[in-house]
Amino acid sequence: MKKLIFSIFSTLFILPLYVYPNDSFSVEIEALTLIMKEYKNINSKINDIKLISPSYMAYKQDECNAKVEVSEKSGLQMKTIQSFNVNVCKKEINRTLNN
């Protein structure tokens, strides 16, 4: 019984009692949030008909800018539908033209 109580209390002292958020992904998270809101509003009718569930990927460029790619999966192939350059500081979304 003493070993059980000791093991419980010792793990409480080893594990941290508080957690700090990771701020290194804040630009990507904010960019994804802006794009998901915008993309959902624009393409809600198309998505209802085709039942497409897009996937999103964000790449940090600097402290205010990120590139977000919206893609869909068909079988084993991933197809990029649209690319966006997002300025998180100004909350601006610029669509990138794909060639």
C-alpha cells in the first residue's frame, strides 16, 4: 500500500502542473482559421452538392505571412484546388493563381 501511495505522489511531483502554449505555430493557426471561414462561406453550395471535404496545409513565411493550400484527395492522388497568401497582421487573404 505504501508503494502505491508513493508512486502516485512521486508522479505528481515529476509531471508539470502547468502547461505553456506553443506560440511557434500561431501564424499558421490564425491563417488556417481565416481561410476556413472564407472558404466555407464561398464554397458551401458546391461542397453540399459534391460532398467534398477539403484538407488545409499552412506554411509560415514570416511573422505575419503564411501560405495556405486547400486540396482534395481523390483515390491516392492529392490535388491542390487553391493556394492563398494570408497576411495575419492585416487579416488579408490573397488568392494565388495556379498555372
